[in-house]
Amino acid sequence: MRAITDLRVKIFADGADKAGMLEMYAKPYVTGFTTNPTLMRKAGITDYRAFAKEILRAIPDRPISFEVFSDEFAEMERQALEIAGWGDNIYVKVPVTNTRRESAYDLVKRLSGAGVKLNVTALATLTQVRDVASVLNCHTPSYVSVFAGRIADTGRDPVPLMAAAVELLRINPKAELIWASPRELFNIFQADEIGCHIITVTNDILKKLSLVGRDLSDYSLETVRMFYDDAQKAHYQL
């Protein structure tokens, strides 16, 4: 098994808790950050702009993705332009469609053509990957986030789809594929194996990195001890 430092895939921390983000910022293997309105709401964020600017002051030198939150494309565009102006390390997250299933491709084309670095998000099909790739400007850096974890949640193996997505993005050397919403640490190695550029990982999964390469016999014994110790602490009797 390859060490984390030997992997080609870039690891981005996914979250909205400032303390957790700064903890991951201290890790040299974490090279970027992403967040979204759902994570921000769960973290208790009430002032979107203030939170974003606070994070940008603390993390000024690694790419960070902040998402628009309107359902109307004109307002998405206004928000995207404001967010992009907050810092050079910002990628603006734009959903692949709005809630009415209307595609955001025209908006993506305009913004990317204007030099806005985008993270087109919430993709789940190869058709979406192909169509997004066709409208991204080949001179503007961009991310394409395919939610591999959600694909797996439907009982489908995401690996073949993600491998195909890597190939579809070869037409644009400035576009990088993100393996989004991983469900387990092993997904990092799967993403690396197929040549995926980036994987976004939550802190709870990232904290398992210390287990990489662990001797399985020792890990088995640790599990046995855990069960025994917890039974003793609970004072179970039969």
C-alpha cells in the first residue's frame, strides 16, 4: 500500500468548522478546502460572507471553494462574481442544475469564459461530466465535482464512472476531476488508482489516516481489547 505522501491524488478537506479547517490546514497533505451551504448550516454559520472572509484570512494560500446559493441563474451569477472577488485562491461552486432541473451550462460557460475559477458541483452522471467539460474555458482553471459517494449510496460502483470521467476531462487540461463525498478512507486510494485529480474528505475520515498500513493482526487485537474493556467498564454480568 502506498503512503499518503506518495499518492498523486490531491486531498482537500471538506467542512465548515473553522477549528477543524485550521487543524487540517496544518497537515501538509491537505492541499485545498471545500465547503457548501449544508455544511455551513450544520456548523451554525449564520453570516455567509463574514465566515468566508474569516476563513480566507486564516487560509490565504490554498484553493478554497465557496458555493452560490440562489436558485435563479442571474442571481447565481451575481453571487459568483462577488465570491470570486474575495480572493485569488477561490473557486466558486456552481451546481450543475437548479432545483427545477434546468442546466447551469450557459452560466458555467459565461463565468468560465470571464476567467472565474469554478467548481461545478453535484454531478452524478457521465452525460453531465461531458456537457460541463464542453463549456468550461480551456484557459481558466476549474474543478468538476462528481459525487462518487452518493453514487455508491445507490448501490452502484462509482469507480468505472469516475475512471470514465477522468478520460472525458482530458479535453480540457485546466479542468480537474473531484471525487466528492467519499464514504471511507479507502476511496482515497481508489481515486488515486484511476488518476482522479482531487478527493474531498471530511475531518472524520481524514483522522483515520493514521491507520494506513496498520498491521491487521494488531488491529484485530486492538478491537478485541476494545470490546473487552467496554464490557468491563459497563460492569456487564451474566
